[in-house]
Amino acid sequence: MSRMSTLCLLIALLCLVGCSAKEVAVTETPPPPETPAPPPPTTEVTDDELSYRNEPLLDDSGTPATVFDSPDPGDSQMEGRAFENSPPVIPHNTDGLLPITTDENSCIECHMPEEAADVGATPVPASHLYDIRRDKQLDSLNPANYSCTLCHAAQANTGELVENTFEPYYRAKEQKEKSNLLDTLNEGVE
């Protein structure tokens, strides 16, 4: 008999012996039943505790009036940025300029680079005229930057609800008034 035939016969014999053996019951100790974790303590947080005003969250009776008494466009002074490349606040009143709709955006009438110099407005930065996702320079405002008030907010005269000790850091002095986001966007990315 050849070696291959002998090997096949041996494997078949082992299978037959293994299948004909009686099953031996294995006794295991069943695991103890799981005890559920105790429920978390039920500490109820009231609406008063969620509000900085220490009154019910949905009650506006104690909300101080917000006064937007900024100068008219063209008469205002630019405010410094809160931090490097942060969206600057709108330093002028927005009466008659909002809301921004698909048909009307009064901001770009003064703040597009070709208009800004003539009217003394701050031009939109280069990052607003660039499609970052497609890495492409655009001839006009990127539609992703069309709704200005998603990032830029009008400045109001309000007191601080909580103490603010934040001190901004600028790597260069001019970054307080100007964005360099497009230049630094991929900084540190390998």
C-alpha cells in the first residue's frame, strides 16, 4: 500500500472511532446570575439651575434688553478679533441689512474686495473667495460663506453674565485685525 492510501485509511479510522465514542456529560457550575447595577442617584436639575440668570430657563421676564446702538455703516471703527483668525464682530448696526436671503445679501455690496476700498469697508478675506474642499480659487464669494451672520455677529452693549478672563494670543500683531486663515489652514498637517 502506498503511503497516501495508508494515511487516508488512518484518518478514516480515527473519524469512525471518534464518532462512535459515547458522549461524556461535562458538568459545569453555572455562573451566578448577574446582579444589575444600582440605578444612578436621582438628582433633579431644575430650570433655575440651567440658567445663568437664575430663573426658569423658558421665562424671559428677567432677560435684560439687548441694545444694539452701534454706529451706522461707514461711521464705525473695526473691533479687534477675539483670537487669531476668529470671525470679527460686525462693528456697525445692521438695520435694514438683514436678513440675508438667497436673493439679497447687503453685506457683499460693501465688503467684496472690489467695492471695499471705495467705501472704506473691510474686504472679505481671501479664504472667502476660495473653495477649500476643491482647492480652487474662485472669481466670486464662495457660497459656503454667503450667510455672513452664521459667523459674524452684531456687537451689542451687554454686561458679562460670567467673568471672562480670556486673553487672546496672536502670533503676529496684524492678526488682530486681519485673517491669514488661508495661509495657515494646513499648518502642521503632514
